[in-house]
Amino acid sequence: MWVKSSPTGDEVQGLRFSTAKPGTELLRRQNMLAVLGVLRLKGALSHTELSELTGLASATVTAVTVDLEKAGAIERQEQSAPSGRGRPRVLFERAAGFAYAVSVQISSDALHYALSDYRGKLIDRFSTVRDVNVAKAGPLLQDMAASLARLLGRSKLPPEAFSQLSLSSKGIVEPEVGRLVWSPVLGREEVDFSVLADAYPNCHLSLSNETLLVVQALARRQSSRSEMPPNGLVALSLGHSIGLGIARMEAGEIMTTAPNFGHMLNAPDNRLCRCGAYGCIEASAGFYGILRLAFQVPPNTIPAKFVPLVEMEKIAQSARQGNRMAQYAFRQAGLALGQGLSRVLSLAGDMPVAITGPGNRFYDLLTGGIEEGLSQSLHVRLNGQPAISLVQDEQALVFEGHVDRSLNAIDHRVTQVR
């Protein structure tokens, strides 16, 4: 994809825009996406396997694979027969070097970078430490630009090889324009990340709420095993911030949303949240809220910018050893979470809840409050408590979500030209 000839007329990247009728063109795109999707999920497949897994006729598979081979998106390989006799078996596979996707996770204390090829294989990965006391967009963008250049240098790829730059952060984002509106990292200072893609001529930028990527990855995992719940699923991320994502299947595609759960008003009290409001769920359930209550700090005290996990472990150990105030702090956190979840389920219907993030290691201390908060809802009392599971390694989920959305975006661009 990144090896281009100069486009002229109706050509782009060596491909010509289709002049087919709209209905025919839409069907062609859907068929191409189906083949690319199953190759991403299953790896190398034969013509017959592609037909069986996509439900497409053999002639349609032939036409689609010809188009995708011409575009350079897939490649064929010959596999010798086990007996060594007869015609070799032809397999189709996504072309690893066709496109490359960069993922960047912006967290409170670090930035995590990763580079993947068109098959979704991880090529390189590293992290850099953030100064939690510096909350300015300028230094952040400068550091990110330098790290992206470092990633390019380590991969020995030309700048035009980067096809998708996928960024994520906790907070409120405008994904269409790549703008971070509010975040726990930079507060109310808006950040326009579009400048980061300017150095890479073929690169498209996307910006996502971090928990949206988590639920995207969970939904992808479950759908690949045909275990996706019919009504969808909820991912609840616990940590210094509180995030929530919802995934549903619509017309065979995963559709995700990330409502502003952590900053939803939970109670009319004087617990100050990092967003500047009082009574948010995060003001009780975020790490800084638990720490504040455990040490009996006035609830309207300005929240700590960052609470190290080791400090939370100390509070949890104290609670497990019988410290009443520490136990109360975790129970109040659980209560706020349960009450918030009860509202989500009342509006969206019954769905299982997967709890992720570093805070899920304290679930034994949160569970009583969560169940109490859920049971305060008529919906839950009538329909029962939702199924709750703990999912570890949230960072891996974020990376999977980045790759999934990046490759999907590239696939859609491939199908737009012929």
C-alpha cells in the first residue's frame, strides 16, 4: 500500500476508482471486506475455505481475490501436497508489508507505542515515562513526535509506510478530527493530534477513548469464538480513572460506544472530582477517591494527580487486615460503581460486565458495594445481578483494540478504490 506511483486522473496507488453502479459497487466492497476480515481472523486460507467461511460463491471469491491481489493487499502461496505428488494447494493471506499501523496509548504516567503490520503482527513496542506534573499539550506533542520518529527509525521503514496512527486516552475525544477535549492527563486543555500525522504522507489519524478499545478487543475475542452475548457486553475499567465501554453486534459488525461513565453524577455530595464537578462516580471510585476517604482527607480536597499502584496495594492490605476506614473506602467505591452500572443496565438492557484495569485486583473489597449499588435498581431486582468477570492485562486489550480498529480502517480504504 505504501509503495506508490504518482496518481494521475482517476488512479490512486495504482488502483482505479470503480465506475460500477452504486448497488454493484456496494456489494463488491462488502465482499472484499468479508474476505479481508476472515483472512485477518483465520490466517492463510484456500479458495474453498474462503468460500465456506464467507458464504460467497466460488466465482465471487475468485473475482475478489483477483482485485485484492492487484491492490497488493493479499498474496498467494503454494503449499505442497502432503504426499509430494499432485498439484500444490494455493493459499491466500494478507500481505504483511502492505500497510503498517502505529498505536499509542496515552496514560497518566506513561505513553505506550506499538507498530504492527497488515496481518496484525506486533513488530516493535516500547514505552516512555510521562512527567505527571507537566500537563501541557506542547511538551506532550513534542515528545510524541520524537517517539514516533524513533519508532520509524527502529523499524527501518520509510515515512510513507505508516498507514494508520491510532491514539487513545481516557477522557472525552472528538475522533473525527483527532482532538482530545478533556482528559485526566491534561485536564481542560484541548489537544489537536492531527499535526502528528503530517510527517507521514500516507498516514490517517484516529483517536479513541481508551475503554472503547478495551471493549472492542473483548467483543472481537468473543465473536471469534462465537460467544458474543446477544445483547452485547460492558467493559468497566478501574484505576486512577473510571471508564466504561459498550459493544454490540449490528449486521455482523462490532459497534462500540464509550459513554462518559466516570464523570456521570452519582450523588449530590461534596466529593471533588478531577473534572471539577462534585459527586461524580470517579470521585468515589477512582484511586484518588479511595485514598482520600481511607485517610479521612476532606472530600473536597483537590484530587491527587496520580496515585501509584503500590500505594493502593497498601490501602487494600490494610482493609483486608481489618482497618475499618480502608474497608469503608472500598465499599463506597463499589457502591458508586454498582449504582452507575444499574443505570447503564436500566437504559441499555441486560449485559454481562467485564471488569478490567489495575483496580480489578481489589474486587474482593469492592464486590459488596457493587452488589448493593446494583440491587438498588428496580431493573436489577427484577432481572437479577449481571454476570461479572475479571479480565487481566488491560494494556494488551488496548493494543488489540488499536490494531483491530486500525486494520479495519485500512481495509475500508482498500475497498474504496479499484
